[in-house]
Amino acid sequence: MSKKIASARIDTASSELLKELNNSLPFDRALYREDIEGSKAHAYMLRQQGIISEEDYHKISSGLDRVLEEIESGAFSLDGDDEDIHMAIERRLTEIVGDAGKRLHTARSRNDQVALDFRLYVLRHGEEISKLILDLIESLLDRAEKGSNLLLPGMTHLQHAQPINFGYHMMAYASMFRRDYERFVDSNERNSFSPLGCAALAGTPHPIDRRLTARMLGFKAPTLNCLDTVSDRDFALEILFNIATLMMHISRLSEELILWSTSEFGFVRLSDKHATGSSIMPQKKNPDIPELLRGKTGRTYGNLISLLTVMKGLPLAYNKDTQEDKEGVFDSVKTAELSLRVLKEMIDEMYVNGEAMERACNRGHLSATDLADYLVKSEGLPFRDAYHIVGSVVNYAEELGKDISELTPQELKSVDERIDEGACAVLDNRKSMDARDSEGGTSTKRTLEQIDTMKRWLQERKGAEVRR
């Protein structure tokens, strides 16, 4: 059987350059499981509808099982000159079972076939990434619970701002990743519709049952409009966007871990498993993993922009341009799954230096706002007047080479008579941190509440994953 099995209209041999340009097998072979699964469901439906015989169905089904075994054992190598994974599998099937294999493509086009395979791949990896995000959130919750009483300088503009606790900081990232998880789940729910049976663009005259194949393949229902379906790549764009946003969050956390592991900060120390040395400087311990995660974020952005650009000018329905839809998705999926696994492992094993974080809280006048709030309460001053008084106190502390929290009652009073002895209490960094006790705030009490809320949410999600 000729390997060019979809060329009834073309008599002349293709240009070698066209073959090279057109060949998608080097990358779409990643879809072989989905292609075989979709073909088995299609064959079963064809038999149920009386479109093919019982005998042909059994030949096709057992033949597809053999093709799968051959691919996974390496007996059937997917590196030949077949045009794509779909033609490679159909050719091998026909070699095994004869004419029955030629009946498999009845009531189907490569347009709905590739849309099905790719959608199955995206949905399954969306689900896998969701599970990995839950694992990462679990690690962040563990770190948060252990660090809910460790003081840490909270920052804006990378400048010391107010005292928070380390657990609160970890909960900020857990909250980001929770949103990421929900995006992947929402996308899978929205895209759980089967393209199979749409054929080239307008459906088929054969009496097929699209709802049967949709159920068999785990979809909620068939897609509504076939013209849209065969050219739709929104599901691929969604996973690319979701991954790009996820990687942005991973990059932000990575940036902080890079900063925190420097000698200037010293807040964390990465395990030797997750760092590398220098070829020339023996003292070096480089944070290569978070640097690589930060760097790989850019490629996921590029993959999203690439597919958006491919899709922006395409008329209905299918166009060959969409062959460019897969490599970026495969790359982003691989990047996201590896990044989540290595980030979780690194967080689980890194050392957190609570003493260094607390020492850092004694620089930058973190409790300055507390003094302003105190003057508002004790003296009835407008906040803006209190704000300027505290600015003068900070300037005075700078002249003395002290942090504002280290000033004596006499030193405070020398700046403004309205500052009484009670002010020293509010300048204590730990009290300042715990004073921020509003809902969502940084006090240890509120941080533990947030951890408890997220734990309950996580248990519900993990329970749902198990039941699924």
C-alpha cells in the first residue's frame, strides 16, 4: 500500500521540499495513543450503526491494539516518510488487517480526527497539570504552617515596607496557584466536547452516532457546529494561556528564591541537589533551578503568541496553517509539568533561615505605619499629620544609625511631644505583624485561618481527583 494514501486527486509525485515542509510525523507522533483510542471508538460506533460489519470491526479493533503494541515496543518505528501520525497508523493497520483497515476512515476526515486527537491530549494534560499544581500547593501549605510565626520583611518596590510572617508570604503564592488550578479545571470543563463525526467541515451523510463516541471518549457531548469545530483551536490557546500564567507565577516565586538565597538576604538555602557550583569559583552555589524556571517562562509566552498569530487570519474552515498548533503546546506542556515537579521538590527540601529574616526586619523601619496609626488613635490626629510626624522620626532614626523600632521613649519624644511612652510598644515588629489582624491580614492568627481554609479546599479537590 502506498504511504501517500490520501492523494486521490494528485498524480505527480510531491516535491521533496513539499514533503519536508508538510511532514508533521516528527512531532505529532506524540498523539499516537489518542489517535488509536479515537479510532477504536469510531470503529465501534460504525459497527453499532451497521456501517461496517462485525467481522471488519473486530479486525480493526484487534489490529489497532497490535499497532499500539508495536509502537510502544518499538517494532513499528514512527520515523518513516508517512505524512503524519494518522496516516502512519492507518497504513500500518491496513498492512495488518487488509481491506478492513481501509473502512476505518468511513464517515471521518483527518480534520475531525486531528481535532479529536489534539483535544484529548490537551484535556488530559490539563488534568495532569492540575494535579501537579495541587501537589505544589500542598508543599506551600506545609511551609506556610511551619513559618506562620517567622518574621519576614514585607516589601513593596523591593523596599522594606511592613513586617509580615513567612507563612503569610507562602500563602500569597498558594493563592496564585489556586487560581491557576481553577483556570485549568474551567478550561477542561468548557472544552469537554467531542469533534469526532464532524468529518471535513459539514458532517457526514452516514447515519453516525456522535453522542455514542463522545461518551466512550469521556466527553460531555458532541460539539454543536461542525464548521467551527474542525477549525477551532481555542482549547489549545487556553492551555497555552493557562500555562503562560502559571509559569509567570512560578517565575515570580523563582525570582524571590534567587534573591533570598543570596548572601545579601540569606533567607533560604537551597539543597545541594538543587544547586550547582562554578567551574572556576569554588565558593559558589548557584540557584540554577529557579533561574531555569524563570528563563523557561519566556518560551511559554512565545508559544502562546505564536498560535494566536497563526489563528488570527484563518477563514473557515480547516487550513493547513493549523499544523503549526501542536509543537508549541507539546513544548509548553512538557515545560509546565517538569517545572511544577522540580519546584515542589525544591521547596520541600530548602532550608529557611528564620533568624536572618528576623534580623532583616530590624532594617527599613517596618513599623513606621504603626506609629502613625498610634498617633491617630491616641492623639486624634488626622492620618496625614501623623504621617509627616513619623517621617521626621524616621529621619531622626537614620541620623542615629538606628531602626525606628530601636528608638527609646526619650528619643521619640524629642522629635514630637505628642509621642508618649506607649508608642514603643507598637514599634515592636512582632506586635506590628500581629496587629494586622483584619481578614486576609498577616497576623499569625489570620495566617493560620488562611492555611486552614486552603487545606479544606485542597482536601476537597484531591478527593474529587481520586473520585474521578
